[in-house]
Amino acid sequence: MSPRSRRIALGSLGAVALVAAAALSAGNDAAFTSTAGLGDADGAQIYSHICQGCHMAQGQGAVGAGYYPELAGDRSLASWRYIALTVLDGRNGMPPFGLPSSQAWEIRAAHLSDAQVADVVNYVRTHFGNHYQGTVSAAQVAALPHPGIGGAH
Amino acid sequence: MTADNTARPIPTRRDLLRMIGLTAGGAAMYQAMSALGFAAESPYRGPIDLRGAPRGASVLILGAGMAGMTAAYELRNAGYHVQVLEYNPRAGGRNWSLRGGDVYTELGGATQHCRFDDGLYINPGPWRIPYHHRGLLGYCRRLGVALEAFVQVNYNAYLHSSSAFGGRPRRYREIKGDYQGHVAELLAKVVRQSALDVSVSKEDQERLLESLRDWGALDGNYAYTAGEPSSRRRGYEKNPGGGLSARPVPSNPIGLSDILESGLWQGVAAGDDFDMQTTLFEPVGGMGRIGEAFGRELGSIIRYDAKVVSIHQDAAGVSVAYQDRTNPGSGHLTARADWCVCTIPLPILAEIPMNVGAPMRAAIAAVPYAAAVKVGLQFKRRFWEEDEAIYGGITYTDLPITNIGYPNTGYQSPGKGVLLGAYIWGLNAMEFTAMAPQERVQRAVDYGARIHPQYHHEFDNGIAVAWHRSPFTMGCFGMWSPESRARHYDDLCRIDGRIALAGEHASYIGGWQEGAVTSALDAISRLHRLAVAQGEKA
């Protein structure tokens, strides 16, 4: 079989691709969330497993040739909508987390449920010295445009 | 062979894709799944022709990675006045090897001191060069960078599933031989039951049967059984030898059902993709040798430790403000040229003020960068060679480390050895990125010990690079989706006034150095035509 036909054959699997992966049969390891939508990880877990890779443990961000924004004291967090859209769509190289699972894997990103997006948005708005008012719900996140084919654009 | 298909997890399609992704470097999996999945041979057709450069014309190049240095080398040779600004104190960018004595500070401030022995290294970025990446290979030749073979497929390395065969790894030759043998036997049965009479002529059925016996190592009855033919593929229980102990003992194939249930068949095609086919290469001494050779060749053209602060074009040229990182208290310096080739990775470029049009601006902001992590582990001895006869190549596993890469050089050397102990993508890479470097190393050791029990006893030291923490890229490489590529790719590549972008992110060979090389050659060809046209007007 030629590489081309093989790739095309594989392409058809995309839509169902992400279902498994809790499999991370390493899965017995509590330190690793499942790749199937991160299981039931909550906002704090999502922050410490994913977000802090760039935004750092205390939300302090980092500066090199470019920078990762500081979340501590970040005024843009006043708008839950702005932060939720950033998590859903990504921004300037930040991967999107609102893609459907199948499409998330295509670009090696990860999928968060609307409830998880809400939870992590609530987390960053109320930690690192932030005290923004108002709790965001999964329904509010669900009402926002989502990226990807078949998203709510 | 077990008949109980429900007792164990059935390998899922995602596992398959995962394995392909791990098999492939960079974007191969993404390409396999996207509509863009064609096996594109590099468009490189030999050294570029840039004759006729206008007298005195100048080009400022941002970034001394593969794209920037390709552009600098060719434009300089064509007679342009060239200056390169580079953030790091070294040339190469992601073309990079970590060796003993190197110090690496990632974003967030964690500093690692590489304590590998002399001559040992890991390549945190690219580590293999396909034979058809002729642009990059051409520069290796012109720069005198010696190459050696990169082993993609090692028949004696492992395929490992933590949920199959009691968590014990199997040799690649066993899985490949048995999978192929069983498939050949089944197809031979179909032929002999005349099930193909309609679609295959009698003569072709005879040939097909013969080819199946040959391809699948079947016995005289077209069966895949324990015996000489199958052992010649999968290995013997006791190898043939000399003298009185010479007689070989054949091995027993794994049953088809067990192979299928294990999911390890997903690793069989690891070397079949165009990007992974023999022959692959690596530079002798580490991938970083290419960047180092480019850096030596370009010499003082490159200004190191220069952090670009802003990029501004006007009717006559391009001015770039930058900061000397070795003198942080000083003010901004300015470099100016007629034209600019900007190879700064997009997450960084998106944050730098630059007066280009809205289409290029939108394109720059549209490309997420992949998370990827590599961990290098030094061990007190080359136990994988001494104990397990694994010389080079890659073991694939469903553990989060996903790869163990064995050194394709220095075989049978006494002393210590360095493995690539993890090469991780996706969510697991994000999770490893979020850890402190020493925890990444510790976890790579713990997971790897499930495959090589020698790990804990032989481990010496390690170093871990998480690409989202890389101060000079903020990610591994640009991940185009089919939609974003359709909407933004041409706008990213199209020259805006006097500014051309180049890099793997401006290519269809994303995540590969050849993408950087060919994108640079494409960009400077277009820039050269503009410069010549303007020179004629002047």
C-alpha cells in the first residue's frame, strides 16, 4: 500500500479517534489525567496539569524572547468571556482547548468540556491574588462560539 | 491463543493514531489525519540562483535557526549585505544538541546543567533527516557536516503495551513476523478456498500463493507455524550456533488473536511512512552540528544575544529595535536594511510590534504551537546493547514516555551511554511541561523501568526539555489545521512590503527542518525578484 493511500485510510478514522485514551494504560498513575477529555479533572487540576506549563505555578507568567502573560493581577480576567474564549480558541500560539476531541488530537491539543472550561476560568479568576466576582457556568461557556468544524461559529 | 476477546481491552483506533504519531516526528500524524496528508517530496532542486543582486542591497534576517541561516548563507553569497539577529548565544535554534557542560534555563527560571560524559548528547529538537530532505542534506554536504545512519526500525527493539503480555515488551521482529505470517496464512486460505476466483485469475492465484508463502514465512502447507521458516523471521528459541551445541530450536509464534488484542500491530508500520523510510540520517556528534557549522560559516554576520523588540518598515527599508541581552540595562539598539526576512517563531512574533497588514497579522496569530517534551537519560553502561542486543532504533510504548530512543552511534563503547528516555506529544507533553525538570526526568526513569528493569540501578543523570518552556520558541512547532491553513497560510507566506516570513511554520513540511530550509529558499527567491525589480527602477 502506498504511503498516500494509507494516510487517506487513516484520515477516515479521525472522527472517532479520541474516544479511548483514558487508556493511557499508564492510567493507573494518578498524576496523569486521562486523554479522553481529561476525565473529571477540575479547575485546580487542569491548571496544575496544563496551564502552569506556560503560565507557571503562581500564575506569574514568564518572559523570554516573547512572554506568557501573568495571570496574577491580570485585568483582562475581569471579563470571564475573554478568558473563556481564550481557553476555547487559544491565542498567539496557545493551543485551543475548545475543539471537539477528534479535532483536538489532530493538532495535538487537548479537549476540555464546557464545564471544565468554566471551572478553570473560575479557578484563575479567584486564585493568584485575583478576586473577580461572578461564577461562570458550563451553560455560559456552551453559549460561546467554539472553534473547529461544526463548532458554533 | 486466547479465545476470550472480551477479557482484555480491545486496541482502539485512537491507540493506532497515537502510535503513528509517536512513530512519526512532528507533523506526520497530523498530516495523516488531515486532508493535507500527501507525502510531499521536498521541492528542493539544487542550489538556488540569486544572480543580479542590486549593488549595495541589504537584508536583515531575524533568527539564526535553519531558515534564517539558509537565507543568510544564500543572500550573502549572492552579494547582499546581510546581518542576522539571534536571541540565543548560539546558532541553530531548534537544531540543537545538549552535551555535558551545557546549561539550559527554561521559561520559569529552572536551570539544568547537562552532566553527560564526553561525546554523549541528546537532540531536544529534530533528531532524524529523511533521505528525501535534499535541501537540508545539501547544506550538510556544503558545510562539511558528516552524517551517519539514523535507525528508525530496529527489529530487536521493543513494542510495549502496559496492558498486553503481562506488561512485558515484545521484540519488533516477533510482532511483525507473526502479524505478517498470520495475515499471509489467512489470505492463502481464502485463495485456496477459491474465494477469489472472480477477482483473481488462476495464474495469479498461484503466484499470489507463492508470494504469500514468501512474504509471510509460511510452511509447505501455507500455514504459519513454529518451525524454521517462521523462526528465520521472528527469531529462534535457541539460535543456531557452532559445534555440539549448534542445533537451533525454533520459537513459537504468538497467536493471531493475542497479536490483535495487544494492539502492538500498530507499531509494525513504523518505518513505512515516506518520512520514516530507510535511509534516514543524523549528523555525527548530534543534530546541533548543522547549526554550529552554519554559525561558523556565517561568523560575525550573526549578532547573538539580540532580543528583537520591534520591527518597523517604511518606504525605504526596515528598522528593527533590539536589546543586547548581555547588557540588559542598556537602551535599544537598531538594525536597518532594505529588506527583512523574519524567521521568529509565531508565538513570539505575535507579541512583537510590527507594521504589516491585517492579513499577515491574523495569520501570525492563528497558529497554535505544539507541546512536546524530550528527556535525555545517561546510564552507567549501555545495558540495552550489553544485555538486550538493541543497537540503535526506537522502542514504542503506550506509557506516557511513548518512545525510548537508543543511540545510533558509539556502538559497544565502554563507559556510559545516553538514551532518549521520552519523546512526548499532546496532553502528556503538557503535563510533563507543567512539572519541574527533575520530576520529568524521574518519571521518565520510572516509566522506562517498566520496559528496561536495569533503569533504576544504572541511572546516572538526566535532562528534560519541554518545548512550551523554551524561551526562544514558546512551543515545538506550528500546528496548522486544514481550516487555518486554507484561511491564513498564503497570507503568512506572502511578502508584506519589505518583510518576508520564513521557517517551518511557513511550510507544508511542518516540524521538519526541511520545511525551514525550503521556506527560506522560497521566500528569498521572491524577495530577490522584488529587490532586482526595485534596483532596476532606481
